[in-house]
Amino acid sequence: MPRHRLAALFEPRSLVVLSDRSLPIAQSVPRTFKNAITIVDTTPQGDISLPESLNGVSAGMRVDQALVCVAPDRLPQVLATLKTCRPRCLTVLPHSVPSTDPIEDMVYCRAWGELNDCLILGPRSFGVQRPHLGINLSHEQHVGLGGRVALVAQSRSITASVLDWAEDVRLGFSAVVSLGDESIIDVADVLDYLAMDPRTDSIALYLEETSSSRRFTSALRAAASVKPVIVLKVGHNADDPSRQDAVFNALLRRVGAVRIRYFVQLFSAIKVLVHTRRPRGRKIALFSNGDGAAQLALDVMGDTEAVFRADLTQASVKSLSELLEEGATSSNPVITYAPLTPEKLRQIIGLLVDDPGVDGVLVLLAPDPLSDLHSVARELAVISPESRKPIITCFMGDATMRPLRHVLDSVGTPAFRTPESAANAFGILASYHYNQTLSQQTLPPVPLRKPPRLDEARALTRTIQSQRRRDLTADECRQLLGCFHAPLQYVDAEIAPSQHDDSRPMCIQVCRDDKLGPYITFGPGGQEALFAGSHTAMDLPPLNSYLARKLVLRSSVWHQGLSRQMTPTAFDQLLELLERVSELVSEVPALDSLMIDPLFADDMQLVAHNVRVRVTSETMLVLPETTGYRHMAIHPYPRRLVQAKTFKDGKPWLLRPIRPEDAEPLQEFVRGLSDESRYMRFVSMMRELTPRMLERYTRIDYDRELALVATVEVPNAEHRGHPREQIIGFAHYLRNADGRGAEYALVIGDAWQRRGLGAQLMGGLIEAAQDQGLTYIDGVVLATNRPMLSLMTHLGFRNDYDEEDPTMRRVWLDLGETRRL
């Protein structure tokens, strides 16, 4: 597998340092660089030159990384010197001499990097640390502790502050990097690398600005699908801060990441990310050795927050009452005032963990001279890692309690200083699980009952644009919604809505964000909308029924009475209407805004009193399905690629893009492969996919990759013989780091080989890659895998030797020269 281009930044094989001061990397050279580092002292004025031969670099080869720290006025001279070794990556650290024109330095570095095919980090970068390798390419004197959390920040000062705090609590990192506006390397690049980094289990991200919406969204979605990602985003839109924040929050929900709002929460998030147990729900049980700590925690919990107090079963309450002293509280929160012992703690925690209504346990302990809290902390250090549900602790205080928190920290169990921070940490875990559920939602594999009349809808918008109008008439609004079979009845806007006096008015609205594209809101309508404020629920298209339901349930109008008034029939129509509006947004990029307000629900139907639609002035020249739906932040499920096919013997099979719910069928497919087929595909004798590999192959971002499966229907013994889909072939491509090509993978079930299945799966991949504008597709194949090499030759692929590994072949296809298969 080819190296990721950021490997030169995070795992350089060779390094050249040009500096006029002694940097930490020169004072403590890690084993990684013992024979692969060249240090040039630039202190003397005059010409700067590199040695004829560089350590760790063969003749004609490029240096992986160059580290530069010089006065700004000498930067052009140093960069000119570096041209001879052609570094793949350049990190420019800040200098004590201030620059007279920082913008000019930034532009110069960017231009140099683009001209020399070099990634640039700087010129005011914190640098990079890779603790497990001992690599410290920064001004910090000490490399951070090794760990499993990656820290990515768009601020040098924030990065330094987090590292200082982490050293105090003995928290380690897998990688540390800060990025700024001046860097060619952006957040999306780093997320791509960390998503595949085996040393990184989770990512903490500090953002001040986001780059291109689709590229950032795609990278964030890919990373969050396999690893927890926590985002601290600062900066607000002065015109409408609440709306922009809400749109960004909606994006994070849909990609499976978690948003935090305050810097202090970043520390909690980093600590809690190392926890291997994550709650499957929001219901938390609290245990405390006093009432005050529990009340402080409850103040930041509640039905509207990420977590809330669990209701214990009667059996649990009874057992706790028998265990605790007279006067203790055995409901939730569970509070004891008697001296606490390790044995009693274990029994209490065991009862709470076993309660079916509890998703996690929060232990809150204040200093108590009558209790042996050192033994209690050691007992928690044993219990917590073994628990099947997460246990988070708070040891309130510092002088005597700080060492006890370190006991928990040392075994990877998060321990906090205040009840609020501990409760908030549980909220982060719960939000992560909820957002992961949302991120797995895709459109149904088949359209809603009636497919939309897309040609008519698009022709209507083109006609309006050709007339240099932007606002649709009432009849045109109804015609457009009719093309998508919106379940709506209409009444004249002049008619007073007195017939709906008993119903709450609703509003469905589509707006556009400058960076994230269209979004859909649902909330109070009519006069109530004037007082709704930020209580309107919001989500990004595309929506399916599950996402539409969650959107409605998050709204204030639902909690304020709509839930009691709306009939099941009307509720189903509301969900379908939201899906239809989402489909309209996805398939008609010319839509600028839409508002259905007020909207009322009768017993059997939805009634719209007013509909307003506005289109953009930009004419759609290319269909959105062939350009990757660039007007949206999230690429919809590529339903157009679903194709019913038949083998030569007449047996039907289905070609379709993979979906998140295919995880178990894909695992079953891999388990059913012969040892030879499994080895040919994975170059390993692995019997099944790891959980992370399953996530990687089934929860994909359709903007950057595609996985196609071939399925047949087989009887399902567990459901009275009703048919179920069985995967018989799998093909996948992932965009390469250059953005121009993609690497493919293909495997066919043993019983289905030599039936033309591989050629058709690859044909589907190649056509999709051409539609996405890729210029080539390549792959690495074992030299002994003759059937695969023969198939690739038949499809027009070229076969090259792999210079680094003679047992492999690189096969590749120029998509510009390829006819449609």
C-alpha cells in the first residue's frame, strides 16, 4: 500500500534541519533519526549550503521533511538552498525576530511549496510531535507522553496550553500538530491521515475556521466513522451567530462527531476519549458520599441535555436500601453518609451497573477523613476498566484528592476535579453515541412510493431563471412540490386559519449557509414563529424517515403540544413531507429557499396556507448526480447505481452501493471465503474483518470513495424462509491523496467466481470514478494472483512491477483513455 503523503510529516524517514538556534530535535535525537538526520547551523551570515550527501537519503531520492527556524529575512535564502534536496514536507517554526510582513512570508512559503511539490506547515507553526517515535519538531523542550489521542489545533497557543496541562495529569498523545491559515496542509489532510493511523484511537480538534465545506465534511465524516472526534469550534457570525452555530452543530451530528463549546471542556473531552467503554444511551446513575456533589452534577443534566438521571428498578432500590445505612438515599442519586469502604463501593457499583435502566455510572466523592479514600480509589481503578458500562469519577478537591485522580488516570479511567466537568464528560460520551447513530443513516435503497418527476421540476426552474425571476408564483410553488409528490393540501392564504384553531401551526423552511449549503428547519409557524427564537430544529439533507423523525422530535413545537395533537396518520405524512422536501433540495440545486408556513395537521392530512419558493440566478449546467451533489455538504446515497442484473444462467443478482447495515452480511461474506481468496485480497490469513475494518468498509463517504456489493437473495431460516440479501462480491475504491486517482480492491466469493461478476463490479467502479472526474484507478495485486491480473489485463489495466516489493504488481488504468464499460 503506498504511503500517505502526510507520512513525510508524521513519520519522516529522513530529516534536514536548518536553524540558527539549537532546537530540541538536535539536543535529543530520537532513535528514528540516528542515521537519517542532517543538521545545518545557519548562524553564520553568508551562503548556506547542504552537505553533498544527506544522512538517510540515497542518491536521487527526496528528503522526507525539512525543519526550518531562521529570521524572516533569511527565509528566501534557506528555501533556495532546500531546492536541491526536494523535501516532501517543510515545517517552518516561528523565530524570535518578528517579521516585518507576515502576510508576505506566508504567500512566499505557499508559492514555494506549490512550485516545488512540497507540503508546507508554517511559517508560524507550533510544529509536530509524534511521542511514540520520540519526534519533537517544535520549540517545546519536551515531547509529550505517548497516548492514543491525536490533538489537531489551528492555534499554536492552544496547542502549547493543552500539552502543558496534559503533562500535569499524565495524559499522552499519538500525535500533536497545529495548523494555521498560512499552511498548505489543512485540517482535511490531517484528518485523512489520522483516520488510518493505527496509533490514533480518537481525535481532539480545535477549529477557528473551516476550509472547503465538502472536502472538510468528507474528511471529518471518514475519520468520525472509525474513531471518536471531538470538535471545539470558536468564532461566530456577527450577523446571525445562533443560526450559523446551529448549522455547524447539525453537520457534526450527521458526520458522527461531537461539538463542545468551551476550552475547559476540551480537557474533559481529551480525558474521556481514552475511555474504552462508551454508553449506549443517556441514562446515568449517580453515587456520592454527600448530597452537594450530586446536586451540582444534576444541575448540568436534564431531559434537554445529552444525559439525564436514570430511573432505577424497584429491585435495585430494594437491594441498595438493604446495603446502605439508615438515612441514606437508595434512589437515584444514591447517597451515603457513612464511612466508605472498598467492599461497599464494589457492591454499590455492581448493583448500579447491573440495573437495565442505567447506561453509565457517575461516582462523586468529596474528602472524608473517616473513609480510606486511597483504598477506594484503588478499588475504582480495578472496577472501572472491567465494567461493561462506563464509570466516570470525580474526586473533589486538590491537596488530598489530586493524587487519587492520578490513580484513576494511570489506568485509563477518567477522573475529574468537579461534578460539573464529570457530568459533562458523560454528556460527551452520550452525544458521541447519538451522533454515530445519525451518521449511519442513508437514503432508502429505493425511492419513496412514487419517483419524482425530475425533468419537469428542473425544466420549471430553468424557465423561471430564463425569465430572470427568482420568486415562484403560488401555482409554480405547488407545481414544483407536486413534482416530488409532497403530501400537501392547499388553502388560499387569504382564508383565516380559524378552522385550525385547535392545531399548532408548523413551519418547514429551507435556507442556505455560505459554507455548508442548504439546510432544513422545522419548528413553530405563524405568529408563534416570532417567539420561537433558537428553538427551531435543524438538519442537513439528505433525510430519511429516521432522520426526519429525529428532526421533528428535537423541535420545541413538538414538546409544546404537537405530540399530543397530531394523529399517527398526520405524523407519517409530516415525515414523508420532510423526506420529499429533502429530495427536492438534493435534486434541484437551483433551489435557494423554501418556506411552508403556516402548516397545519388535520386528522388525515397536512394543510399548507402559504408556500414560498425562491431559486438562485445560477443555471444548472450539469446534473447534480453526475457531479457529486456539490451544492450539498453531505453526498446522498448514490441510488442511481443500484442495478438489477442476471447471470448467463438466468439467476438474478443486484449491484448496489454498500450501506451501513451491510456490516454483518459483509463479515459473513469474508468468513465464507477460502483461505486462498482471503489471502489474495488481504495479504493475510485473517479469518474475519476487525470491527474498525467493518466500519471502514460500510460507513463510507460517497464523495471520496465507493464500495459496491453484488448480492443474491437466499432463504432466511431465522425469519420463516423469507428471502434475505447475501453478499457474493465486493469492490471498493478510495481516492488517493493526490485527489486525481483512486486505489481499488476487489474480492469475489469462491462459489461465484468465473461468472463475469468481477468484470461487472469493476466496470461499475470505473464508471463511477469517471463520473467523479478521477483520471486514473490503480491497485496492488499479489504477483501470484493470476486470475486477478488476467481480469485487470482484460479490462485494459497496465501491469507494472512494484520496485519496493517484487512479490506485488501495481495495476493501473488511465480513465481518460478508457471507454465506458
